[in-house]
Amino acid sequence: MLRLDPASSVPPYEQLRTQITEQVAGGKLGAGDRLPTVRRLADDLGIAPNTVARAYRELEQDGLLDGRGRAGTFVADADGDHAAKAAARTYAETVRALGLDPSYALTLVRRALGV
């Protein structure tokens, strides 16, 4: 499930992008899986539909999601490289939003990767 932290300094659409990216990268969401409609997810989270639409739109631009009009929004049929690139972009944007030093952010990634 997706959850938002209203106390976070990260905007809601970015929280959604990050969570969906992590779920795809982690295998919780797989290629072809259908996501909730914009209105349904907005209602579930208590946010404006435009917020969900922005997150979905940006994930489509990243190649992670495939919007098919009235048929819905699906996880794109792509290899792990697309998911990794989208996760990296999301991480970089989050680092910038938090005001972290880029070299410290890279140190965190190296530690997480065990290198």
C-alpha cells in the first residue's frame, strides 16, 4: 500500500513517486500490474487527484509506468535498468529536496550497496 507522511518536507507527489519506484524495484509491483485509478488513489489517500496524476505522469516519463487512457495505468514492461534509473532520479530529487550534500548522498548509496 501507499502512504503519505503529511509532516514530511517531501511533497506528496514525490512521496508517491518514490514509493511506487521502490515497489517496482523491489518486485512488489511487476510488469503489467495495474495501479489504482487516479481518483481512487486520491480518495484513498485524501489528496487532490492532480497530485496523483502528477506522480503517475512523471513515472510514465521515467518509463516506469504505462498510461493506457481509459484502460488504466500499468507498470511498464521494461527491464530492471529502467527501474534502477527511475529510482536513481527519485533519490537524487529527494536528496536535493532535503538539502543534503551530494558527496554525502553518494556515501549513503555506497554503504547501502555494500561497496
